[in-house]
Amino acid sequence: LYANVSTQQLQERLGGSPRPAVVDVRSEGEWKGGHIDGALHIPVESLEQRLSDVPRDGTPLYLVCASGGRSSAAAEFLAKRGYLHVHNVEGGMNSWRGAVVQG
């Protein structure tokens, strides 16, 4: 239904065209602590109510949370509702921060 990708794969995609949509499903406090530039913030518990905010035009979707658990559930939720090109970012923001610092 959806694919798991690494933070490195997401970084590579963000540099390309068309730019994928990054959906951050973490809490408000986590979001305020730092997020990926251009990401859409939809906490996982609000996803069902905010489905209309998620691009449905075929844009690749990359879901991210802190470590990959909530984003995996969100990716499955979207894929089961007919969204295409859905990806779960493994390791989430914990991995992203490590990759950005090292990279």
C-alpha cells in the first residue's frame, strides 16, 4: 500500500522536481521544536478530519513523525483511502536531524 523510505531518500527527492509533499504528523509541541522546511503539519489524531488538506493530485506524499511509528500508521490510513505514491519516512525526524547534521 505504501513504501518505506530513508531520510536520505527523502532528502534526495526534496531536491528534485516535482517537489513531494511532506506531511508531518507529530504533535504541536514536536512541530514547534523543528520541522522540515515546507512540510504540512497535520497531527496524526487530526488526519481523518483534515483529509482535504492532504494533496490528492498524485503528488508523492512523504509522512514523517519522530521515529516512524505514527507516520507508518498515517501512511497506511491514507493508502487505504486511495491516496497514491504514499511513503513512510523510516526513523522520522530523529533520523532526519542526524542526517542533516552529518550531511
